[in-house]
Amino acid sequence: LSAFEEIRICTGYEFGGVKVHFYDLDSYQLGRVKPIYETLPGWQSDIRGVRKFSDLPPEAQAYVERVEELVGVRVGWVANGPEREALMERDS
């Protein structure tokens, strides 16, 4: 995600001009829903090698915190690269 100027998070769906819950839709409707996006600023800096959440750019921290708010679950681990070791435990 580090390469993006903005990052969009799908926060819901619209069908026929009405906000709907994904799980309430049948297969016909699923093909015709319009995603509702929330746009957050990207951080456009290489975060590989960062080992502490508090050392991430503020925009990256805000992204993780917004995901937490949307799903209602605390994110305990954050990956900052494709390698297995590129994982940091979230600061308390």
C-alpha cells in the first residue's frame, strides 16, 4: 500500500440508490451493487524494516486504526512487507 497516494476502503454497498448489507443480497443483486468507499491519505514511503507501530507514518497508523473502527476488532499484528518476518506486533 505504500505506493498509493490515496487508499480506498469499501465501507458498504448501494443497490438501487439504497445502502444495503452485503449478506442481504441475492446473486442477481450482487452483480449490480455499487461499493461505497471511504478515502484515506496514503503514506507513499517505504515502511519495510519498520519494527514498531509507533514508527510507522501517521497515515499508515491512521489506516490501521480506521480498519479497527470499521470491523470492531483491534489489530494486533501489522505486516509491512511480503516476507514472513515482515511482521510487527502492535504497540499497547
